Amino acid sequence: MNLERPVTRAFLIAIALSIVLPYLPIVRLLLLPFDYLNTHLHEMFHALTAILTGGQVSHIQVFTDGSGVTFTRGGLTPAIQMAGYLGSSLFGAAMIQSATNEKAARIWLQVLGGIVLVSNVIWVRGDLVGWTIGLAWPVVILVLASRLKGDSLVFAAQFFAVQQCLNALKSVRDLVLLARTDVPTDAQLMAQSTHIPAIVWALLWAGVSLFGIGLAVVKMNSSVKRS
């Protein structure tokens, strides 16, 4: 693999697999742990935003179906509600842009494993699935960071990054699938807070995610050309 290409093959393969694999029934089950990881980060950004806006975090729960909820008190409610999708998207975009060489990819994976571990220890409570996955993923990620080298390491970092960016696209899917149920979505909660339709928020978050991916690719392109 030639990492001097304007857009690395690692990124292209990672995004192709991230889009295609969830639609293969058997593979979809194998990818469920990635849903748990995405949910951990999503809920962590809710929690961090609550704290940064003057609120408090009671705990986080991650459920068997891959959904999750963060219990907070106080803080700036609209910012907290938006932070899950936007935070994970921006994190993923920054990772795509930066993890284009072995050293940077290793650092990003170490950061990812570290924040999932810390978040799990601090906030996940009363939830065996979330707690177990929250401990297992840091081990897997940190082992990958220490054992993989070269192109394989860059691919791993890019794959995890793309997963986070595409997580925001699920806001539209979740809104459609859960519209006729009693299960609230972030978009529905934002609609209650702002009186702006939920579909507007879902599409906005999806758009920001796609924009973040595009911007990251452009900057990655520029950095690779200069290197």
C-alpha cells in the first residue's frame, strides 16, 4: 500500500467496508461490538458536554441492542443533546485527517482505547453489557496499537475513525425506525427543546458528519502531498 497517494487506500477500504458490511446479515452480527463502541463514545460526549456546561453526570448505560442513555442533571440541554452525534463525528474526522502514518495511527488508537476505558470506569453503572464491552474494547484497541505496524496499523485507525463519522448517519435511520415507538431519540429530544422538527436535526447531524469526512479527506490529501 502506498501511503503517498492523495487519498490513502487505507481510508478508502475502511469507508467501503463500513458502508457495505452492515448490510450483510451474518456479518452484521459480527459488527455488533462496533455498535457498542460507537454507543460508548456517543454517550461519553453527552457526559462530557454536560460537565463542560455546568451539569452533572449520574451514569451511562449501554444496552444489548446497541443503544444507550446518559443520565445528567443541569447543564445546557440542547448542547448536551447534540453532543453525542456531533462529538463522535468530529472525533472521527480528526482521526481520519491525522492518522495517516504509523506513529499518528498508534497515538490515536491509544487515545481511543484510553478514553473508552476512563469513561467506562467513571460513568458506566448498573449495566453488565455496557461495562463488559467498555472494558473489552480498550484491551482490543490498545493491543492493536501495540502489535500492528505500518499499513495494517493505519488501516485499523482509519476503520475506527470512519465508524465514528458514520455513526451520525444513524441519527436519520434511528429517527425513522423509532418514530412510531415510545423510545426517544436525540433528534426527538432536540425537537422538544427547540421546537424545530426532529428530522431537521437528524439531517443536520448527518450533513455535519458527511462534511467532516469530506473536510478530513481534503486535509489528509494536502498533508500526504506535503510529506
